[in-house]
Amino acid sequence: MGLTSTGTASVLAIDAGNSKTDVAVVDTAGRVLATARGGGFRPPTVGVPAAFDALAEPVRRVLAEAGLDRVAHVSACLANADLPVEEERLATALAERGWGGSVEVRNDTFAILRAGVAEPLGVAVVCGAGINCVGMRPDGRTARFPALGRISGDWGGGWGLAEEALWHAARAADGRGEATALALTLPAHFGLSSMDALIEALHLEHIAYERRGELAPVLFATAADGDPVAGALVDRLAEEVTVMATVALTRLDLLDEPVPVLLGGSVLTAGHRRLDDGIRALLAARAPRARLRVVTARPVLGAALLGLDRLSANPEALARARTHWEVSGKGR
């Protein structure tokens, strides 16, 4: 099937996160015709119309580079599409843009999962700023969590770990809690001498709110140096990751099957040995046939593969698209 000006043989793949967006046009032979990067996709902050207005700029660029007016299918994996009703609302808004003949919106965690598997089968746990887990089977069944923070039972993520580290460090500093080196390493990260100084700087916003996320790597470094409080937080994250994965496997009747369990996001791809070893040991005990892997390819690959799945592309096409991001060095 050849390309036309209406893109009858093309997928517009979108991976839109809170901080950045990757878009690509891929034809059903798996050839990547154009790619572009844009800013973050934040409907809760700016509203749905403005979020899609920002997304329109990189989409215009890839369509122009590919020589297309529109495509056959838009495969969008979007941050802040945490509930099925949100996916439906965002899909409606996306369809109104007229970029493709059909539209499918999924939570962006599905992009990590599909990027890491040869077929839509497995479970992915993603831990970056937040934490989430999804699973899928080729028959279309999925498993997912709301992933809305503490109100939906979540624990972990870079922001959550930073908050936990601050809580323990503050209590250690004033005597309410167990002694921990975090009371020194957290303020030292910002060039401060005490938790009192750090608490004041955060409260008065002398340190920008968004910089709190910088403290998660400090937590891991402090744990690696042998601090028991920091180590316990790392161990708890390993437990949370394993619980999410095993629950998703159970929901999909895959707990006893040799299926992939994929890890993605900045926290889980950073190579923290204690965390990695903890997840590996816990998963081996609870889902011994699961195959644990870390996904480092750009999630837009997953969005592209999901779109090619929708258009019934052949295995050679899927492999060609994967090669573009993995072998050519464009997956990092």
C-alpha cells in the first residue's frame, strides 16, 4: 500500500509526558518518515484545548516533513490520561483536530510496555515522578491502576520518595525520629548546613518547589552509603514495584506464565543496585516465571507499535520500526 496525501498507510505516534512530547509518523512498512519533539502535555494545568494547541506544533512539523495532510490512525499515549473516562475525553478532543482517520488514546505507561515487548503481552511498572503499572494481553485485556497518588493507594515515585526522605530527615533533626544521614545529605544537596535551613528555604520558596524532585537521587546515594532509614525507603519501593507487577499479572491470569515484566522511568532505569536487587529477589519469589527487563527505548516507539498493531502491520514492519529507535541510537 503506498502513501497518499491523506496518509492512508500511516500512523501518527504520540508520546506526551508532563515534561516533553515525542511525535513520529510511521508507515505500515515500519518506515519512520518524520520525528519531532515538543514541550510537556499538561491538561490539568493549562486545560485540554491549550494542551492540544501546544501538541499541534510538533504534529504540524512531522506531517509536513512526511508530506502528509493527515494519517490513517493516531496512536497517542498521554500523561494525565489516568482513568478510562479521561482517555475517552482526550480521544474526543484529539479526534477533533482532524489529524487522522481514527484515534486511540492510552495512558503513557502503555507506551513503555509496548516498547519493551515483541507482542502486546506483559506488564510494565514505571517509576519516574510518580509510579504506575499496566498490563496487556494480545486479546485486548488490560490491567491498570488509577495512579492518582495517595488517594488511589500509591506509594513511591521520585516526588513521593523525596517527600518521605524530607519527613524522616526533619524528624531525625529535631529528635522525633530515628537518626539518619538524610538530615545532613538533603540540605547539603542545596548547599545548606541543616534541616532547619532546608525547611525554611522550601517553605519560603527560596528553593523552587519543582526542585524537590532532586532529592530522590540523594536518597538513593544515602542508602548506598549504608544509612538504614534511607535503605528502608528503597526496600519499600522494591516492595511496591513488585506488588503492582504481581497484582497486574494475577488480574491477567499471567502469574504463572513466562511473560515479560518491564521496568521504566527515571528511577527504575537509573541502575540503583539495592533497588534492582530487591525487585529481582521479590519478583523471583512471587512470580518465578516472569522475565524482568529494563526498558530504555523512547516510549514513542511503543505508541508507534500500538498504532501499527491497530493497522495489522506485519512482523517485519514492527521490527523495522523498532530498529529505528533501538539500533540507530535514537532510543535514548
